[in-house]
Amino acid sequence: MMQPIPLHLVVEDILSEFVARRLLRYTRRPYAVGACYGKRGVDYIRKSICGFNNAAKGTPFFVLADLNSDACAPARVRDWLSVQKHPNLLLRIAVREVESWILADRTGFARFLGIRVNLIPLDVESISDPKQFLISLASRSRKRAIREDLVPISSSSAIGPNYNSRLGMFVHKDWDITSAVSRSQSLQHTVHSLQTFSPAVGTAL
């Protein structure tokens, strides 16, 4: 039996942590997750990535960040890292946000919201603002609890009061990753990276 691979997480927010942990379980690799850093937005990751890259020499790090409005993922990686990326740094970029990956399970997520599946585009990576698009879909939900949890209650709020926990529940229990990878190339690449990852020689196991 393969020895568990120790690995730390670095994420932008709570929802990204739900997604990262679910992906690690999906790969069926024996990952042993240690600390989870971040949850303070993309700027924290950008400013800290070189430190995580250096720390990865000892223990691997799975870093998950959103592309947002940047042109492409490779350009973002080049912009963030002034040194060569260590093989133990699994830096993955969601195009354009992790919400895109959730939306990529079109059938499952439409059922979760209680909306018609054709309201979700086939090409989810072409959605310019996935978070706002998801919220707009939630506002059309036939389920009152979904609307109350996901849709902001005032103009001063960007998301609903239980946005992360409600979506986290979907990710944990119902998200069909096998279906989602067929609609999101960045998700497909991330799953492949996690399924094929082997720690660099010298990593403390």
C-alpha cells in the first residue's frame, strides 16, 4: 500500500477549501492533509507564494487560486513566481473562479438550485464573473432556502449569508466531478495533476 503523501493547502477562501479537499478525496490517492493556509483572498497568495514554494522543498503544497480577469493561467504563474517553481508546489488556477468548476456539473447543480439545466452555459470557462452568474441563477431558484442562503440580502454584501456553507454542502455531498471535468479544462488539468503527483526526492514522508 502506498504511503500517505503529506500535503498542505493554500486557498483564497472557504469555498476554495471545500473544493480542494473534495478534489483530493476524488483522486483516491492517499493524501494526508495538514494545515490550510490563506482564506484571505488572492492578494495573500500572490504575496506569499514564493515562501510556499520554498517550504514545498520539505512538504508539498496544493495551492488553489482563481484566474479572475487575468489573461491566462501560465501568465499568472510567471508573474507570481520570480524563481523556478518547485515540483512539490501544485499551483493550480481555476478559470475563472472555483464557481466555474461547480457550475461545470451542469445537471447536478441545476438540480441543486431547482432551475432548468439550459440556464447554465455549456462553456462555463467563458463566464466572465462566475460568482455573480451563480448568484443570479440562485435568485431564480424555486427553493426559498437556496435564495435566502446564496443571494445577498443588501447591496453592501457580495454574497448571501450562508453562501459558503450551502455551496460547501453541495461540493461535499453532490458535486459530480467526473461530469464537471468534461466542461472545464482547468479542472481537468487540476484533477490530472493530483492523480499523477509524486513528491520530489528528499521530501519528508
